[in-house]
Amino acid sequence: MGISNGQELCVFFGTMLGGAAVGLLFDLFRIWRKNFKAAAVLVWMQDILFWLGLAAIVYATIFITNSAQVRWYEFAGIGLGFGLYLLTLSRLVVGISSAVISVVKRLLLFLLKIVLFPFVLLYRWLRRPVLWIWRGMRRFGRWCGRRGRDAGRRAKQNAKRVRCVFRKV
């Protein structure tokens, strides 16, 4: 039992919306990559998550629009929806998102500076006295180490002398 031309048109437009959703996922992925740098392993994992998300959107689109009956025009609709999204809304979405992320980053950095300011002052005030004490403790430790090595050498020499005395006896 086939579907009518009116239903095919609804399926086609539904798949175009699915293609726009794929475009939105692609833009979110681009925005993430642009604003948050990641290590190579994380990039690999992000790519896998992107393709899994893309597959889920395409599957859900086909399932919802045509009860999972795959037709060629569904893929044409997804491609057309993706292309139209990239040509119309993509720049707007990326621009606004990047601006919002930039403002939020600046705000968070400003708040972090405010929160850390007392600790920075404390560090500046205590740095020199702490370093002076640390250097003094290191010097004392070296002095004690030298004394210990010297005492060890003397003990070794005394032990040799004692052995020599007992050998003679």
C-alpha cells in the first residue's frame, strides 16, 4: 500500500526539518570546537559522539516522518534541509552563540579574579618571608647533612682503627 503525493510532500518537509536539526548539531559541534580546545583523545571522542548524534537524528527523522520506511526523497530532504540551514540560519546561530560564550567567559574570568584577589594579596605578602624561612631551613638541612656525613666518616675511620688494634692483639 503506497502513500499519496500529499503524504510524500509532508514526509519530504519533515525530513527537511530533520536536515535542519542535523545542521544545528553541526553548528553546535563547530561552536564547541571553536571555543573549547581539547586534547587529541577528546577530539576523537567528540567526533564519535557527533556521528552518533547525527545517526540518531537521521534515524528519528525517518522513523517519525515515514514510520521507518526509507525512501530516496527522505535523504534528499535531509540534505536540502541541511543545506538551507547552513545558508540561512547557521551564521546567525554561530555568531550569537560565540558572542554569548565570549561574554560568559569574560564574566567568569572577572568573577574568578575577584574571588582570587585576597589569595593573590596573601601570596604577595607572604612570599618573601616564606622563601626566607624555606632557604634558611634548606641551609640548616645541608649543614646538618654535612655534619652527619663528617660524623659518619669519623666513625668509619675510628672503626678501622679499632679493628687494627684488635688485629694486633
